Amino acid sequence: LADRLGPIELPPLPAGAGGYRLDFDLGGPEGGAHPPYLLQLTDPGGAVLWERTWKGPPPSARALAALVLPADLMRSGRYNLTVQDSTGTIRMFPFLAP
């Protein structure tokens, strides 16, 4: 997923596939994220599906993370993964589920 590039369209999965692995950079394209992180996933209706605080990796130019979402629990539409670091910087990673 990419911060500030608009929603990424996820491909349809073959029958029986388990889910999507979403890779993203906690610091976005500019890097420099500072833990801990507040991560929040919202569904197409704007409801919060999942929210966690994560200690994460130490500050660096690249802070890569992944989130795995089960395909059978997702409905078609726009989702948003929001990451807020300890400096208050908010990065949004929108994506479209088929």
C-alpha cells in the first residue's frame, strides 16, 4: 500500500484463497516514522474494524510492516488503514476490495 497515492485496487482472489497481505511503510514515502504507532482499519462504511497500538521497529528511514486480512470477512468497497506515530503524524493507506 502507498500513502497519498489514492486507493490501491486489490485483485480478486481465486476461490478458496485465504486473504490479502498488505505491505506498507509506516513512515510513508518520506520515511522517518517514530514509534509507538496507532493503527486503525476502517471499512467502506467508515466503521472501525480493527485498532491497535504497536511498539513497532525503532525510528529509521524505513519502517516496513504487513497486515493480513481474511478475504471472507471483507466486502466490496473502499477501506482505509490509518497509521499515527508518536509525533502525531498521520498517514493513510486506502485500498479497494473487489
